[in-house]
Amino acid sequence: MTTPTAQSPVWRSPDNLISAALLLFAFSVVFSVTAVQATLFLTIILILVKKHRENTLSDIPTSLASHPFFVPWMIYLGVCLLTSLTAYYPAKGFGQLNSDFLKYVCLSALLLAVRKPHLPALSAVYTAAAAIAALVGIFEVASAIASGAPATIRANAFMNAVRYGEVMAIALTLGLSRLLLPQPRGASRHAVALYTLASAAIFTALILSQTRGAYLGVFTALLSSFIFARQTRKRILLLALLMFGAGAAATAINPAVKQRVFAIVSTDRQDRSFDSPSTAINIRLELWELGFKMLKAHPLVGVGPDNVKKVFKRFHPEPVGYLDTWGSLHSIYIHQAAERGLLGLGALLLLFAALFLFALRRYRTGPGPYTLWALCALPAYFVMNLTEISFQHVHTSFAIFLALAFAAAAEKENA
């Protein structure tokens, strides 16, 4: 008599475990760098186990090498390697190379793992996580003001206010992408309610973060949707009016928001006080001048990846604002030009162009909320990087890679 072979429970199948790991990734990317990196490595292990069982491990290099992202990424990493070798402090450069390679690993793993059936649950979990972070930020500001804190306090749950605002902007773009397109027949009312309520909370937290770059990012996302997704135009105009009204109300209730927004056109160039609206602008302008100075000294390969802080005093002996040295030039484009020269800036722009063209092609071949998210989030992200180095940060870069994986996995949806 033959003894039947014991089989693992269905929940322990590689596909289900990968789905669970992706859900953890979608939730943790909003909150914790350590947690999201741990879930990324878990996802990679599960992908390898699945491919090994299917005897398709050898297909992974071929799949990655044939992807339209492969060549731009290899150029970007190659330039990072070259400029690390020529850096003032090569060890720092190689540390940044490791960080940049991790970004490529993250995007590649998500492209391999995310499939169309995953998208509704991943979208809901990511949005719910962002809504929780939004509510925490709103509560922090409300309770601080109620206890007598100044109105300048900014929402910054789990991270600094600027990063928090950028995270909220990317998440808001997904919520709006789910709401802007006409809902398909049979669409769940619960899903519509989730994205409506979550988007309202996320938008409120975004305003309270007082992050000007994130404000501009959301405007760019709406403009991108208006340009590329014609069927959303009427809803965008209505939404823009509602957002403008909410923003006007926020500035009326909290003058600190108004001061931070209008400081862009009324900057006091002598203001160096800590965390004032004008100080942030003045510091950026001075850091950008320093970046161009570094680029002029080393136009081809820059001072080296992650070398700005180490060589800061060589190029600017005096303090900038309230710090003696800075590790960020507060613009990814100027920062990479200073660190990696014109080669590095060109590689970055080539990579960004490849990401956007991929998202655009995916939307045109399969218009839907998930492809619209990537199409709108990428221009917003590029704009937010004008005044920050968000591409260097896990919270924002990994969220953008998730949007690209959504676009890759989505197929055309019939409204």
C-alpha cells in the first residue's frame, strides 16, 4: 500500500507567502526603513524559492536584462562606480553605490513579484497605512496646538516633516487615481469609501506638514493626469477647486501655513533663524550655489558620491544657516551633479526619463487606476526632487518603485 505524500498547507505555498510579504512591504514602506528592507529581502528569498521549485531560476537574469529599465540602471550604477573610484573619499562613494544598487534590487524584485491579482489588496493596504500615518500626524499637530505649542508645528509622524509630506503626496496620488477614473461596473462601495476617506485624511496631513515641495508635487500630479488622462479632466477641475478651497481655509485658520507658502515670493534673504520659512529657502539657495561651485571644480565626475559632507569645508569654510556642514544640497539634480559631475547628472536624467516613458507606455496600452498612479506620481516625484534628494531616501523611492510595479502588473481594465 502506497503512503500518500504529505503536502504543505495551501497558505504555505510560495505564491501565498510572496503575497503576504508584498502586503507587509506595502504597509511598512510608509513607516519604517528597517521593516520595509526586511520585507524586501524576505520577498527576494521567496521569489528564489518559488523559481527554484519551478526550475526557472535561470530565467531571472534574462528577464531582468530584457527589461527596458536594465540599460539605464546599469549606466547609472556604472557612473556611480566610476565616480566612487575618482572621489575624494572612495569608501564613502562605494557606500552610496551599495545604496543605489539596493534601489535597483528593490525595483527588480517588485517587478518580478507583483502580479495583477495582488493589486487590489496591495493598493488598499498601502492606502490604509498612509491614512494611519496621516491620522497620527493630524493628531500630533492638533494635540500640540491644544497644549499651547506654536502654530508653526508641522505634521511629521515617524519621520521629518519634509519626508512625511512627500510620502503623503505619493500616497494621495494613488488615492486620487482610484477616484478620478470612472468606476467600473460592480465596483465595491467599500473600496470607494476607503479611498475617499483616506484621501481626505492624507490631504489634510499633507497641508499640516507645511511641505512646499509636496504641495507642488500634488499640483504636478493633477496636471499630469489632466494632460495624459483626458477622461479625468472634469473631475480634476472639480477636485482642484475643492483642494484650493481647503488650502485657503487652512491658511486662514493657521497663518503659519500661509507664511510658509508665500515665503517663496517674499523671502527675507537675511533671515537665518531656525525653521523659519525664509531660512529654509535661504539655506537651499546657498547650498545650490555651493553645488555649482563643486561642479565647476570637477565638471566631469564631481567630488564623489556621498562626499558632499566630507568635502564641505574645502568649498565653503563658513556655516550655512544653523549648521557648519551639510550632507545634502537639497536638490537631487544639483546634488548628483556636484557629487558625480555631468556624467552622473546625465545618467540620472536618463534613468528618470526611462521610468517616465515606461509609465506613459503602460498607461496608454492599459489605462486604469494603477497605471495612472505611476504616470502621475513620477512627474510629482521629479518635481519634489527639485528641492530635496528624495531619490536617495527609502520611504519615497521604494513607494515610487511600488507604483512602477503596479503599472507593470496592471492590464487594460474595461470601465
